[in-house]
Amino acid sequence: MKDKTLFLAWQDKRVTREWFPIGRLDISPGADAYRFRYIKGAQRARSSAGLAPLMDFPDWSRTYESSVLFPLFMNRILQSSRQDFPEYLQMLDLPEGSDAADILTVAGGERATDNFEVFPMLERKPDGSFDSRFFLHGWRYLNADAQNRILRLQPSENLYVTIELTNPVMRLAVQIQTEDYYMIGWAPRYLVADLVQAIANSPSEYKARVIRVNRAPAPAQQRLLIELTGRWPDYQPMSSGDFELLVA
């Protein structure tokens, strides 16, 4: 089984509303090994937004290791013993037998009771291509026409992706549109820098499409699952800046 890397993001809800990537979770499924370390985004969140060490991981410079998934992450997914677990996997477009890492990779683990979210490392394949799945962000703040258009989307329907240079909250954003020009939301903020590299450098090689539309009573943050594919000619995503480890 392939090792997986996920990141933990934290939002400053008090002042800036900004999201910071703060930690890295490495998973070796076959060995039942889990490792958590802080990354440099945590330093930036600490200096600019007052982030304190997390209760589960109180030491900035320590490598935390476990034979079971840390509670901070495990508590963000539906347990397989639940009667509605099969429907939960369908909502995430995951096959039966998917493990906690598979679920966190797609679901994100967002909860209304805190300000954390989980997202996977973007991986550049040997030929320079990549693919990324994520749930649409920000659609709840749009008008009724845009929200109704989301509910009319069909699996495999193509979407447009554009760089937004004047977003009032983020300044730089990646906007998602339908082929009939409805603006329906945004890509997650923590993917923006890497996606912009792909869109700007290889504009003819990126594509986006609908994977699944989940109607209520599915959680609002998991309404529209999107897949985006593209290519980075000479670029390694999530390898510098906020994503650098504080301890090797």
C-alpha cells in the first residue's frame, strides 16, 4: 500500500479569516505507522495570528509517532461501524474498503465546532501531470441562481477554471465556472498557489469536471465534488514556504 501525506490547515477565525497550513501527517498504511510534524506555516500562523501549539501536539519541534491514527484526525471521519457508512463513502465517491486516510484525503474533515481542515499533498507524476479532487468552496455565499445551477450539474460535466486576481478576501483565487458561465465557487485556498502555477504555465493542459453532486441532507461543505487535472512542466508542489518541515 502506498504511503500518503496529508496536511492540517488552521483558520484564524478571530481577525483575518486566513487559512494556514500548519502540520504534516505521513501515513504508512501497511505498517500501521502515523507521524505528525509541524511545518513552517505554523510559525507564520503563530506570529501573525497567535496560533498556540495544539493540545494533541504541544511541542513545535517534536516528531509525533503512533501505531494508530491520532484522535485529532480520527474524530473527523465517520466510523465504519455506522449504519450509514456505505452512503458516506458514496458521497465521497470512494469504493468499499476505503480506509481513514482515503476518507480524509477527500472529505477534508471540516467540522462546524472548530477551525481545522485536512487536505492531501498534491503529487507531480513523472510526466509532470497531476490530479486533485476537492469539494467546492464558497458556493453558499453566491446568489440563488448560482446555487440552483450547482444542483443541476451532472457527473462528468466539464467546468471552467480561471485565476481571479481581485478576490476581496484572498486577493488571488481560483474560480470555478460552468460552461454556460455561471460562477459557482472557488477551489480551496490552500491549493491556490500550486494550481495557479499549473494554469499559468500550461493553460491548455488543465481540465476540471464534476465528480458528484450531493444534495441535502449531505453537509453543505460537501455539496459538489470536483476533479481538476493539469501539468506542471518544472515545478514541485507543496515543497517550499509554508510546507517546509520545522523538524526533519
